[in-house]
Amino acid sequence: MSRDRHLRAMILAAGLGTRMAPLTDYRAKPSLPVRGRPVVSLLLELLAGAGVREILINLHHRPDTIRDAVEADHPDALDLTWSVEKQPLGTGGGILRAADFLRQGEDCLVLAGDMLLDVDLESLRAGHRAAGWDVTVVLRDDPRIANFGSIGVDAEGRVVRIGETRIAVKEGGREVAAGLFTSLRFFRASALEDWPDQGPAFEDLRDWLIPRVEAGSIRLGALIVPVDAGVWEPVGTPTEYLDANLCPPTMPRLGGRPETWSGPVAAEDGKGNVIARSAAVAPDADLERCVVWDGESVPAGFRGRDGVYAGGTFHPCGRAGSGAGLGSASRSAQ
């Protein structure tokens, strides 16, 4: 089979987003706006900047919101493919469904759709190929490892532990380093085979890759990047989402000066709010450290702090979030 030498990519965007509820009642997590731009659009921009043109996005929960977000904000000259899952397939099931697309390139990249990311993808791909692994996971030397779990590697960069699971690798050494999993994983096309048979839904690391490593059919390695090499910020919970908007990371664009992501948001009002230009806020409304989505109308007399105004309702998101003056309070998570 003749394969394209260009890198293909898949954005995992089919999750239910339960940790982000109730905001994900309105929009799928990858379509949530960060300073006016959807998370998925920022990821597409990163991929396009690294020369990636063929990209597949899987969908399940609120698929229309992701399609609409991408249609309104995406780099030119992308060849996008959609994979709509009638039922959640997990990370592994989603990759299996996209395998024919991904195998058309020599290598492919799979990443999550719920993070702010700025890394040197071309350098990481070169590291993956130079190491000779069948699958390479990208880790980060990050102090937040205690909150997000870790993957352990031996002196040769071979993965020997994922979370609490030790991998029985015959040629593996003892664990000498660990890193936070960024969700980035590079696959050689030849590694996209030998799928598990327990059903259509499964996870790629736990259910597919670990058994294959222990059987000796693939080699799983890791690249650990320093904490100051680019940006990785999760957007998985309401608190993380609020922080991403109010304290956006500085983005060292490849080959350019550092800049901060910014989209169609109103000018700063001195209270740290991020308000879409298409939103209407009553003159006597009092907001502090809040995000107001596009098309929303904040009524007269409303007071809110540390939260998101979406769907005609205020949703406290920060640790001190509060709101008053509305007939309905923030809905509880499902």
C-alpha cells in the first residue's frame, strides 16, 4: 500500500463532556469559546501551522455545535473528515472507526479536543520517528502530574507504567522518569491493527495498547517535554474553562513572537470579564470575572461573579462563583 508521507491527525471530540456540565448541555466541549474562539478551532490552527491538512474529527454529543464552530472558524486549505458515532465508542473505538483514514499516512497523530495546546508538532513527530517506536505518547514534565495522573518510562524511553498499571515488558527496565499525559499520541500506520474483541467501545491505552505491548506485538515509547516547552492547559471542567478565559496562556507561536489567544470579545471593562461582542449586558448589571457567551442578554440588576452566562442562565464556575437577580439559578450537573 502506498502511503502519504504527510502527517494525518484525529481530534477526539465525541465525549459526553459530563465533567463540564451544565455548559455542555448547550455545546459540546470542543466547541466552547475561549476568549471568543472555539477550542477545536484553536487546535485546527495548531495542526495547520505544522503542515497537517488531512484531519478527522469524531462526533457524538451535540455534533451540530462542533460542525458550526469549525465552519465559522477554521484555517484555509484543510481537508476535514467527520466520523459521527451513534453511540460513544471511547478513545479506542473512535480510533478503530477512523483507522482506514489514519492508515493512509505513514504516521498519524491523535489528540483530545478539550485542551489549549501549543507545541512543536513537527519536532515531536521527528522524535517519534527517530526513536523507532510503533506508538509514542507525548508526556509533560509538569507539577500538575499529581492531579492528572502519570505515565512512567524506563531509561530508554519505553513506557513501563500507565497510571496505576504496571506493564509487563520483557525487555523493559525500571522506571526512571514520569510525565503528565498530554493526550498526544503518534502512531505508525502499521500499528493500527490487532483490535480488541470485547465490543465496539473501548479505551486505546488500557484495552488495546497495554495488552499488545505485553504480548510483544508493538513497542510503546514516550517523549517527555519540559514544562516550559509550549503550552498545555486542560479545558475539562467549568473551573478550568473559566480560568482559560480569564487567565489565558501566553502562546509562543512557532517562529513568531509570544501572543495571547484572542477572538471576538469586548474590550476589557476593568473587572476581568470576557464578553462576546454580540452579547448584550444591561448598564446596571454587575459582573466580575465572568464569561458571557455570544448572543446572550444579561438583564438589568443582575450581579454575578466567577461564572459563565450561557443559555439565558448564570452558571457559577469558580470556587467563589455566585449570581443573583435571575429567576433561575445555575442548573446542577447531570
